[in-house]
Amino acid sequence: MTVVYLGFNALLYAVVGAWCTFAADRTARALGYASLDRAGQSEYLVIYGGLQLGLALAFALFAWNESFHRAGLLFALCLYGGIVVFRAATLWMYGPVPALTWAIAALELLLLLGAGALWLTREH
């Protein structure tokens, strides 16, 4: 089950990273970026393209090698733990937010819970 979870993360980040790279204007607007100057465009592509590609590769490596599964789950717990804390705070501070933001928040929470469940049921 761990390989499926880690592989899903790899696929998710690869697809979202590619989508944000090749449809940057459309995805930026959908995420709430009304306008980006040249520095903002660069930053958007670095984070939503480059970082997501790096995360996809990391999760693929974690999934591919069984000896990395434990590290992959720990990485996911750290990654999604931070994301969920900040997402919850920003939903409270800046709400109401569009449905897409809530959908992303729900996915992030599910990914955190999935990593937690796999971590707790794994033999370490």
C-alpha cells in the first residue's frame, strides 16, 4: 500500500507541475493570482513547475525502492504536516475562499492522513 501512496504522490506532483508549467497563466488565475509581473511569473514557474517536478521525482524514488518507503512516509508527514497547518491558518484568516482552494485543502488533508495511517500501520 505504501508504494501506491508514494506512487500516487509522484504522479500527482508530475501532473500538477506540468499543468502549471504549460498553462501557467490559466492555473495562476485559478489559484488566485490575479496578475504576475515578470518576477512573479518566474517565481510561479519555479515553485509550481520546478518544485513540483522535484517533489514528483522524490516521491517516485521513494516508491521505486522499498528501502526508501519509511523515509518517503516520514517526508510526506513533514511536508503535508506543514502544508495543512498553514492551509488551515490561511483558510481561517482569508476566508471565504473559492471552492478550488477548499478542494486543494481537502486533498492535502487526505494526503496527510494517508501518510499518517501508513506510518502507524508499518513496522519500523
